[in-house]
Amino acid sequence: MKKPGVFDYVKSINKKNYMFDLSGYNPFLTNRTFAGFIDTIMLAEEMNQAHALSPALQYDFYYYGIRKGNRFDPINKVQDSPHLEIVMEYYTYSKQKAIEALRILTQDDIERITKSLDKGGNN
């Protein structure tokens, strides 16, 4: 039988399929995942405050405290941006820094950056 992956626990909490094998449970990644959603951010903060609890207690807190639903990571939308490479080159940012910058850059900013990087000629 395959050992559950780190995010299988998050899926089980969201879908309300209780997992008894918590050998691969990672409290940090679970907290970080639930901190990204408006309906679970306060629960994630509570777990950050109670970080010394056992994995079983943390899992139960989330399992019984979060209502069933589909939650997908909103960060992936920014990572798929066609402007990621442009921002990385312009600011000489790492991928992670460029993703963070794309969250605050406006369309006008992107156009200005694109024009400044245009070297002319036929690519």
C-alpha cells in the first residue's frame, strides 16, 4: 500500500475522507495551504499559535473545523503568467520574487517593462 503524500491530508480534510495513517502528515505545509484561503485563514492562524500539538490533534482540528469544499491554490494562476519571464529578466528576480511582483504590477507596468526589454529586429 502506498504511503500518503503530504497533500493527500489536505485533500482528505477538504473532501471529508478521514485518514487514520498520519505518518506523512506535515503540519507546516498543511498550515501554509489553509492560510491561502479566506474561509480557512483564521484556523491556520490558530494552528500556528498551537504548533506544539501532535499531528493527530492538528489534523483533527482541521478535519472537524473546516467545512467540506474544493480549495485550489490561487498562486498557480500567477505562476502560469506569460509575463513571468519578462519580470524575472527586467528586475533580475528569482522565479518566486517575480511571482510576488506580478501580484502587484499593473497591466501598464507590464507593457512598460515589455517595451523597455524590446531590442528590436526580428526574433
